[in-house]
Amino acid sequence: MIRRLQMTEAVHVCYNRSGAVTDRRRRLTLRTRIQDVVPKLVLAPSFLLVLIFVYGFNLWTVFLSFTNSRAFASSKLIGLANYEKLWNWTFETDPPSSWYTAIVNIGIFGGLYIVFCLALGLTLAILLDQKIRGEGILRPIYLYPLALSFIVTGTAWKLFLDPGIGLEKAVHDWGWTSFKFDWVVNPRMMIYCVAIAGIWQTSGFVMAMFLAGLRGVDGEILKAAQIDGASTYATYRRIVIPIMRPVFLSAIIVLAHMAIKSYDLVLSVTGKNPGGAAELPSTFMYSYTFTRNQMAVGSTSAVIMLMTVAAIMVPYLYSELREKRQ
């Protein structure tokens, strides 16, 4: 009898323990489910807003580019007529069309902007990488322009380059009366003033990217190069810079994207782009959509800008994903 009672008690204990374990598992499962669901619920509104107001309006813009919309949106499709119009305007040089001017200016502005930002950013990064004194002070100084908006940057450079109150007047007051620097009011040179302002603002950001890449280079490689007798110039040119190829690609992608979408910088530097002298695809799109009441043409130019950015981004993302898989 005693053995039977002991066996019965043991069965009850095992049953209670198994029930407690089951309850714990249920609680853990419920907690895990809540932990999985809560982040999704928090991100869902943002995801929905991005889906509607970014990708939804992108698709809406693509649709408008195939219509005859003017001041208001229209659902009447006209095929590729708007794209053919911009294609024809691309080759209208006498007198030049607004679209032709925008294409030429984006080539000038984009080329100068990317090349000089890369050159200045790399130079500053290499100088700071030498562990110089005051690095902690110089880095914020170089990065400070990026904290300013393009409107503030453009306005400041417009005042600085204004012949009546800026650089030219200051040099004249110093006694050099023959000095002349009127680029900001010269229609042929306005786009270069826009490039100067953009380079000044963004080169510090590129410097930070390159400096992070330089600090990530293995120090043993540099020591081996020094032991082999390589000069500092040869070390950077043959070893360090090739290693930083992904940083260069990332910087080019960011700069190209910023150059294509530049709008407020142009208006602030040139004073609302008088005569379209500093026309860019972004200002062309805005003027035709909201000022000239040709919404379809403006939408077409926006789609071309989007395709240009995609043509730059997609190969880069493909190469990055392919390297990670390998």
C-alpha cells in the first residue's frame, strides 16, 4: 500500500510539473508573439504613408506623363507624345530650349560638383588621417556646412559673390579697382556659382566618408608598405585608394543623386533663376508643372530624372548584393 501511495504521489507531482512547464511555454510563446507583432504595428503607419506618398505618387507622376494634363490632371492618354517633345527639345540649340539648357547645365554642374567634392573630400580626409593636432576641432568645422540648408548656403554665397556688396566690392575698397568677379549676375557663369556653393557645402560630408574608410584600412598593410620602402604618395595611390573603392562608389552615388535633385540651391544662389540661365531638370520640372501649366511635360521630366537616378542606383545595389552573396 505504501508503494502504491508513493507511486500515486509521484504521478501527481510529475503531472503538476508538466502542467507548469506547459504554462511557461504558453507564456513564452505569447510573449514572443507580442514581441514580433509590436514592432510591425509600430512601423505599419510609416510604411503605409511611404507606400502612398512616395511610391504611390511616383506611379501617379508616371501616369500623368502619358496624358495631356495642363493646369489640372487629366486622364486622357496621348502615348509618348510628351517624351517625344522633350526628345526634340534636347536638340533645339538655336535658340536653345529650356530642356536643352537644363541638360547642358546638369552636365556642367554635376561634373564639377562630383569631381571637386571627391577631390576636396579625399584631400581633407588624408590630411586628417595623419593624426594631426586639432583634428577634433577641424572635423566639426569641415562638417558644419552640411548642417545648413541649401537655402541658407545659397543665400550666403549669393551675398558673398554679389558685385555690389560682396567680394568684388571688398577688393575694390582695398585698392584693386580693376578686379572683376560678376559671375553671379552673368547668365553664362551662374551655373558655376551654383557649383561653388554646392561643393562648399558637401565636401565636408565626403571627407567624413573617406576618413571613415581610411580608418578602416588594416594598419598591418600600411606597415608592410613602409617596410618595403614605399613613399606616402605611393602607399595611398597603389594601396589605400584601391581598397576604398566601395567608399568612392558610395560617394559618387550620393553626390549624383544630390546633383540631379538640386532645386533650392539654384534659386537661392541665382535669385529665382532669372531667364532660366541656370536651368536644371529640377527647376524645369517645377516651372512647367506649377508656373507654365504644363503638368504633363513637368511630369515627363520628373520621370526622366527618376529613371536617371535609378540607372545610377540599380547597378550599384546589384553589385553590392552580388558581392555579399559571393
